[in-house]
Amino acid sequence: MKAARIHRYGGPSVIRIDEIDTPVPADGETLVTVAATSFNPTEIAVRRGVFDVDLPHTLGWDLAGEADGVPVIGFVDSGAAAQYATAPRDRLVPAPKNIPLRQAAAIPLAGLTAWQTVAHVRRGQKVLINGAGGGIGSFAVQLAKHWGAYVIATASPRSAEAVLGYGADEVIDYTTTVPGQPVDVMIHLVGSPPPWPVPAREQVISAAAPVRADVPSTHVVMSYDRDHLSALVALVEAGVITVDVTESYPLDAMAEVHRRGEAGEFRGKVTIVPH
């Protein structure tokens, strides 16, 4: 089978498409025929060696495919960027029935991170979501609105229309405007600190880089939760959440996906199709 792997750390060029044996499930695991995985910017750090992994290392965390004839999605520690992957059975849930399986690959990591970040927000609060045009941001805006918040979102001009479509009450063009009005909560989803004063009165939550050393914040790192993922699937099926996949690539283009992702050229979620 084909798999996108790194044998050493470095730039996008270290990603190779290798022909390797199909993995054999261990106890408690199942074999998944992969329909798609999705690109997550944090995987750039894996490729660079920020996180220590065993080499060679098969990329890919988000997983959508078929296991025992059933369409599923889930999250694995590695190995989803391949034609076949093994996954613990408790890491998988039935895929949404109303969207293509390849599109559903965009849900697990971004959706769960958004869920666990927005869970800090209370109904009626005014929330600033910084980085609403990204993969996590698309879910965060929709969840915050669903749970009753008033959402102000920062986005670039290329993302503004999409972010309004997610349900944001206001969109601020961060390239020209400094968010000035006070909010109850700020959710930070950008890989660098904001270049403007933090306007949150009560709480700052970051799922990305620290906001600033002088600003107390809660840092959220996604923890896999099967119930949360099942709940996200239910919201997708109910039409509450739209899964915004903006581009899709074949597995052979994984190095190009990393290059473009590192350059900040993507909006929303990007999927990789191995077959």
C-alpha cells in the first residue's frame, strides 16, 4: 500500500510516498480502508521534529474510511495518510450519513478542538474568535452560535464571506482593523500572538500559540473523546454544523500540501485522498 512518511525531520521535501505492507490490527484494533485524511497545521511541527516520533513515521491523524464494511471517522496517533490504517475500535464512530465520507475526514481533530475550546463559553456571552477562517475556527464559530453566544470573528478578506456563512454576528478584517470593543471571552486559534490589546473581560482561551506572556489564558489541547465526536456527527447530520472542505489532494501531493499549509495559503479544511 501507499503511505506518506518521513524518514528524517525537515522541510516538506522530506515527505516520501512509500510502498509498505498493509498494517495488521492488534488486539482491540480494526483495519480501516482509508477514504481520506485531513491536513492539520500541527503536523508541520511533527515533520520538523518539534515532537519526537519514531522514524520512519507515517503522517495523518484524522481518519475517514470503512471498517468491517461500516463508514467510520476517527482520530489516530499516526498512520492515517495511507491507503489502509489500523485504529483502536474505541477511536472510531459511525460517519455522518448526509455528507461524503471523504468530506467527513475534516471533522475529528478540528471539530474536537473547537468543541473543547468553546465548551468554556456560556450562553449569552460575547465571544471574539481570532482565526475564524481556519479549520478549527469554522467549527468554533458554528458551535459558539449553536450554544447561544454572540460571535465576533476575525478573518482575512478571503475568508470573511465564509465566516459569515458559519453564523458569525460580526466579522473583523484583521488586516485593516484592530478589534476594539470589549468581549467576555476571547478564543485564540492563530499560531502567533495577536498584535493588538486583548479585549476579553473574563477569559482568554487558546488552542494555538500563547496569547502573550502578560495575559493569563487557558490553553486547550485536544483530548480524544468518543462522545464528543459522536455529538459532532449528530450536529452535522442535523444540519447545525457545515463541514467546510475547501480543497482536496491526492496522497502523492502531501509534500505540496505541507508547503502550502506552511505558507498559510489554505482556508478551512483540506483533505488528502489516498486511493
